[in-house]
Amino acid sequence: MSDVSHPLIEAIALRRSFAGKAAVDGLTLSVAAGEIYALVGPDGAGKTTTMRLLTGVLRCDAGQVRLAGIELARQPDEARAHIGYLPQRFGLYGDLTVDENLRFLAEVRGLRPRDWAPRSKEILDFVGLAPFRERRADALSGGMKQKLGLAAALVHQPRILLLDEPTSGVDPLTRQSFWQLLIRLLRQGVAVLISTPYMDEAARCTRVGFMSQGRILVEGSPSQVTQDLQGRVIELLTQADRRVIHWVRRDPQVRDARLFGDRLHVTVERGAAEAVIVRLGDMLAMEGVHVASARVIPAGMEDAFMELLRAEGARAEQSPLAGKGEG
Amino acid sequence: MQDAVVQTEELTKRFGDFTAVDHVSFEVRAGEVVGYLGPNGSGKTTTIRMLLGLLRPSGGTGHVLGFDVVDQAESIRQRVGYMSQKFSLYDELTAWENLGFYAGVYGVTRHDRWRETLGRVGLAGLENTLAGVLPIGWRQRLALATAIIHRPTLLFLDEPTSGVDPLARRAFWDLIYELADEGVTAFVTTHYMDEAEYCTRVAIMHHGRLLAMDRPSQLKRSALPGIAWDVSAEPLLEALEALQSTPGILRVGLAGDHLRAIAQPSVLAQDLASEMARRGCNLLSAAPAEPTLEDVFLALAGE
């Protein structure tokens, strides 16, 4: 059907503007079979627009999308047949049962009963909804609804899954089982693309692309994208208030300081952690602030993302309308 | 306690057979930023609605700013700020008109107060912008402005940063801390484990019950039965099964491309390596990790 060595999802130099403003601005990414890739970025970064360009719901102004090796612009139906899409708010019919919802969605997909009927049992087993086939969608828990959404996205055996914030608002136990499902799909060779504003979701993926203003600034595995910051994040346990933050930020080797309840996270220049810990300890002691502990902690995705946006000069203070796109 | 601004005792709400909030007792003291953490459906919003006097408790008592939630709800609502989950903004009204609507509800007529409030949430200059065209992070700030226009000393924020990115979330929390420095108490519900890290104390809710309430750093010390590990191994699902039956491993779960385990302190990396090898798995790395509130939640909520 298509070259196995091809990435299943390929986006090359995608561009799309709305009213003269670029929402997606030269975006290139690829996701191979068995990979799960997270697109993360602030509101208006272009994540949703990218998703829509990949599904073909929106057309690109320039660039190319290939799905399972098939060019979306030339053979839209063939290319889209490979996609399973789980939007953030998917439409389920509350007064229809699990089975009826699945049948409806299969028929919308153009599948014939003899193709999907045997498969629907298999999928419901797979997502753990088999015992609930006769239950009305209204009576499902949030986690079960989400699994039904995933089942619906899988009904035609897609090789590509596009998931929009799949586990937000779900309890950690349900999230565990959702991820087990995804990993089984990955092992079957499915390629998964997730769009999310949540760093803890992105940290679970094999690769991450940080998006800002329509472009991917950095991509790599979670450990690759945080590598540059390792050894540079200090945690101070103190009765921190805003005065402490201001003092800490005045240190010339401190790049950033953030308050987390009873803790302060301080990002410092490379190689400066030990010196800063000593200096801040002395300074805070002189100011009469008790520091219960100060140590270097592993840098997380959120630290890396903040640092990147700072370097990029993209600030929260920028005009709220400047970054407003469709994504 | 004298300075408790919120106090509940055995607060309970039943809807038919379903107990949404189940004998919950806690206190919030003046100046605290308290996180009320739990998945969707764990009873967070129901608790807030009872504290605001919008829902009548089935049992137990609640006091807010010294007022009883059943008999003195009106007094509570005049004095607290409330930002609801789907913040009640009118898309077709401007930022100024939205603020004006809530200012009118609270009898705040002075326009300089309106201007000052918009300024403090960083929306000065956007008075004439329609709420509907503001990005979500800015809508949330406008919603906060409508909740603080009457200068309440206690704020209830129901999932305030749901759906916003880390930058906007951080800006929002900077505002909360600023208010806290001025003595405002904040009670914040969230289902994001990492967002609860911003709070000075966190209450963990599950199935309507309050499982624990303490500082995040204290919860990580006291509520975890062992040490957190990050384990990378191939193949992942087989490695998960192997660890599930390894002696000394108290809990193990998937964390994306690796496994997260809670192990008794006696467990060493070499124990994990030999167990993996015995099961035909390849251990790539195993290292002690920083505990998270998700580890705490999973430990408390059980399996």
C-alpha cells in the first residue's frame, strides 16, 4: 500500500493564514509508526490549526501533508481513511447506547455492517467497554465516555490517531488505563499525534514539539528537550512570599524564579547552581528568611518550555490580540 | 480556630443514592491559598456550591467568614468572590460592560474602581474589546476581575485555569499570589495534579471523601508509602507486569515512555535489574525520582 519506511504522518512546510495573519507558519513534522508525538504550546500557537490541516478539514496555503505516504491534497479520501480523530469534545448521543453510538459512527464513516459488526466487539473489548454495550452514553462516567470516543476513532482500524487533549479532566487511575491502550496501539504500529497545553501529558510521549506562533521551536524526546536545563533548577523550601521572589530575581545568575506554595523554583545559568544556593542562603538569612532546604531538582518539561519561550521573547505581556489565531 | 475563614464539619451532600460529598471536615485559615484537588466528579464543585449557599447540605455544617451556609447564605455571597467553572462572561459585551454588570450586582458604582480592577488583572486598554474575542487566558483574567470588583477577602475559584497554557496559567497564579499577599484567602479547585503544586495547602478529594489535607511537600513526605522511581525498560508492558509482581514494589504504573514505581526503601536498582532479566525484559535505566502529587493521589486513592 505504502512504503513502510515512510513516516505515517508527514507535514512539510505547512502554512495557513487567517485574515493575513499566519496561524501556522512553516511547520514541518513527522511521526513514525509506533511513535506518539505531543504538540504543546500556548493558546494561539497554532496547535488546533495544525490538527485541522492534518485532517484536511482546513486547506493549507502552502506546504504538503502526507498520511501513510498518500498526499492529502491529491487523494483526500484515501489519505483521510487512515485517520482516527478524537476531538476534545466529541459528539456522543446521550440517549443512544454504547453499541448504537458506535454503529452510528461506523455508518457515518461509510463502513458496512459486515465490516464493522465483528470489529465493534473487538474494539469494545479492547477499550474495556464490552460489559457496557447496552448502557446509554449519558450514564457513562467521564473516563468511559472518553474510551467510547477512542473506540469510535478506532472503528475503521486507522494507522494514524490524532488526539486533542485526550486525558484532561480524567482521574489518574483512568488515565493509566487510557495510556495502556495507547501503548498497545503503538505496538501495533499506529502513529499518534496529541495536541495539548499540559506539560504532564506531553511528558508521557515519545517525542515533543514545542510550538509558538505557528512554528515548532524545538523538538525531541522529553529527556532531550529538558537536557539543557538539568542541574539548573533549584528548589528552595521557605516561607516564600513575593518579597523573597524579588530578592532572588536580583541575583545576576538567576534567570527566573517561580513560587509554588511553600516552595520556590529558581532557574539559574549553566554551572551556577552551587554558587547561587550559597549566595541565596546567605542573603535570605540576612533578611531573616528561614530556608528549610535548598537543592538542585530535575528540570521538568514546564521549566524547559518557559525557558524556551523566554529566549524566544514571546511574553505573556504581549498584546492578547497579537497572538490570536484560529489555533 | 479563630481565624478560620472556612470551616466544615462532616459536610455531606447526597443526590438520591449518590453521595457527592461525604462527611468532609476541614478549615481554611486567613491568607491561605488552598487547593481542592480531585478528578472530575469527586465532589469539588458540589462543596463550593454548598459553601456559597447555592446547594443545601444533606448533613453536617459549614461556616464561611463566620456565617452559616444554610441560614446566612446571603451574607456569605455578598462578601466572597466566586469565579465559576464556566466563567459567566457575556461574549457579546465588552470587557468594560462585563465588569460593569458584576459591579452593579455588588453595588460598586465608582468607575475608577472598575478601571483599577481591570488594570490589576492586566486588561487596561482592552475596555472596549468584546469578551468573546479574547483568548482564553485573558477571559479568565476578566472573570477574575468580575470576582474581585467588590474587594472580597475570600475568593472561591472553580477550575480557574482549565484549558490554558503554562504561560497564561503562571500569569494567573501571579495574580492570585498578589491578592494573597494583600490578605485575600483563596480556595481553588483543580483536577490538575501539577496545578495543585501552586497552593500552600492541598486537600485531596476522591469519590466525595477528603483523603488528606496538608502542604504539598508534606504530603509527598507523609502520604507516600515508599520511594518514587522512574524505570525505563523494554518491552514496556511486559516490564510493567514484571514489576507488578516484584517483592518490595508497592505500586507501579505507566508514565508515557517509562514506568513509575513506588518501592520500599530497601529496594535497590540491582534488584529491579535482576527481576527484569529473569522476566526476559531489558532494563534501560532505573533512578529514584521526585515524588509528585499524582504519586500521592494514587497512593491515597488506592487501586
